[in-house]
Amino acid sequence: MSIIKFLDLGSQPIANGFLTQEEFADEFFFNLSVGLDEETRLVTQMEYVSPDKMFNDSYAYRGSLSQTMRSHFSEATESLAPHLPKSPKVLEIGSNDGVFIKNWETKTTFAVEPCSNFADETNNLGYTTYASFWDTKLSEQIMSEQGCMDLIYAANCMCHIPDLDETFKAVSNLLAPEGLFVFEDPSLVEMLSRNSYDQIYDEHAHIFSVTALNNLLNRNGLKIINVEALSVHGGSNRIWAARSDSPKTFSFDLELYLVQEGMSGVDNLGVLDNFATKVLLSKENLIELLHTFKMEDKKVISYGATSKSTTIFNYCNIDSSLIDCITDTTPEKQGKYSPGTHIRIVAAPLQIDDAVDVAFLGAWNFEKEIKKKEHKFVERGGQFITHVPHVRLV
Ligand code: TMP
């Protein structure tokens, strides 16, 4: 596998590794660089962080805390159900705190979740949850214990797994002959068009184009039958796939889709190099804007202690001299510090108190939900800023 590097985001910590002061000295860092795989056209990290460093019993991201995500997964359930047999057998890979599986029957729904804190939670709810990483061995175990699956679903999980050949082969082995494999992850086209380089962090081993997925699925016994564009997580694609020999079809023209996607430059090194140039400009502009606020003596906070903001703050060297604190609704993050740049994370009932002048949208992908919640802040003249698609006041 030959990978051509096009972007270097420097030294980065574990993006979801919110930590206490005592843990600062032993913090793990790695070089976050991204390249294009010449063979599959996959945009992928040059060096993967070992999964057990990221996904363990202190994993802090909870999908069900956001109304947007809760609605998203109940809508996903409604759109999947008509394509499945009655009482389908369903497996979710990467079930987090159960935000998707809670929409399905306990008896016929199974889950895989390596973070044991979450696996315990969904086991307690009655969903058989395997507290392991997804691989061939686990798929064989599930096959022998539960039989094949009518639906294998994964949200924001496939892009986390370094070895996609093994992953997709294991899916194809466990899928019923007419079963569906449906998965969604951030879209490379959207990342390039929004200049949202913060989609790149340790957990996102790859940022998917449909072009690359088509190459990888085809060589592992699967085929794409539909692609849906989603607004969540800053623009994602939901891929509907089936076994290569499946009769399942959709009125979807894959060839046309691939031609159109190709025109946006997802596997063109010139386009990817240009993206890297824009990322550097975004960094310079964000630092400049934050320095201006500092000179004006404005209190700046960040809204949402996201994995994405870990990439930004570390790449741009933004620490507590520029951002006073980060607010977040996740209990596991509150009272801790942001990875790498060590900005304190606080809970605030109304998220933004009266002293705050400016809030950087760390969770820019929830802009609508946040602005609605924080209308009083906006009404009293508070300003949100973002770097998407370029550094600006919102
Ligand atoms: P994500 O961008 O990785 O989905 O993470 C969103 C983070 O933002 C998560 O830690 C919860 C936090 N958040 C808030 O603190 N307040 C909010 O209103 C929303 C929508 C998210």
C-alpha cells in the first residue's frame, strides 16, 4: 500500500482523551498526517493510533446527549425498517450508549462496543452487547451464537477501523444473503468543500469518499446499492451495501455518482494539496482573530468539548491564554481539561454565562441546536465564531 502524504496537522493527543491535571505529564502524542492511498484512492492517516488507546472504559463521547442525534437515529430506524423482513435480526457495530439500538427490539438486536462502560449500559438494557473490537474472530463468534444478520449497521465507526479489508470481509461473512450493511461516516467531499479539517483526528483513521469505499467493498464481497447524503457530523454519507451476490437493488446510479464525485477531486492530489494550503490559511486567520479579541479584553470560550476542537486547538496552538474555558453537557468531560492544550471544561446550566463575549463553535455541526438554545446570548450581543468554511463571525 503506497500512501502519498498531503497534509500534516502536527503533534496531536488522543482527541477524546479529556484529562485531569495529574495526567498532564504522561499524555500521549502522535503525528497526525494524512495521505492518499494510490491503489484504493482512500484518504487515510499515515500512521494509525492503536485502537485500545482511544476506545476504552473512559471513552467520553455520548451520542444520546444531543437531540439532533436522537432524532437522527429514530429517523434512520424508520427508513431502514421497510427494507427488512418482519422481526429482523440487527447488529450494530460501535453502539456507543445505545442511541441507535434503543429504537429496536432487545431480543433480536445485538451490539458490538469495545468501550466497556457503554457495553455494560446496553447489556443492562437487555441488548446482548459484545465488549470487543470488530474483527473476523468476533464475527465468527456472533455467527455461531446468533446466526446471520438481516441488518448490520454502523454509525461513525467504520472510519475508525484501520484494517478495512478485514472489517468488510467479516461483515460480508455475517450478513444474511439478502441482508443489508448500512453505515454512515463523515464525507470527504463535504470536508473538502467546508474546509473542515477538524474532521481529521486520531479516531478518524480514514475520511471516506464513495470512490474509495466502492473499491474496498468490492474486493471484500460487498457492493454499494445506495448512497444517502446526511447533514449530521458536518456532512456524512450513509452507504447502503449488500453482498455481491444479493438481488437487492435501489433506483440508484452508482456509476453516475462516482463520475460526479470524481469531478470534486476526492482522489486528485492537486485538489488535496490545495485543501492543505487552505487549512494553513484557516489556522493563521483563527489565531489572528483570537488575538484581536484578547487585545479587546473580550472573554472568549469554546462551545462543545469536541474531538474536532482537539485537532484545531493543537494544530493552531490555542490554549487557555486565548480561550478561557470550554463548556460541555457531557458529565464525563466536565471538570477535566482538553487534550493537549489543557483548557478547563466546565458545565454551565445555561452553557454561556453573562461575562462571555464570544463563543467559538467547537461543536459547529450542532450550530442550529446551539443557537436555538443560546438565543439569549445572541440577543444580548454575544457572538459565535467558527472556522467553517472559513474563519468568521456566525
Ligand atoms: P461531536 O461534535 O463529536 O458530536 O460532539 C459534540 C459535543 O458537544 C459533545 O461533547 C456534547 C457537546 N454539546 C454541548 O455541550 N452542548 C450542546 O448543545 C451540543 C449540541 C453539544
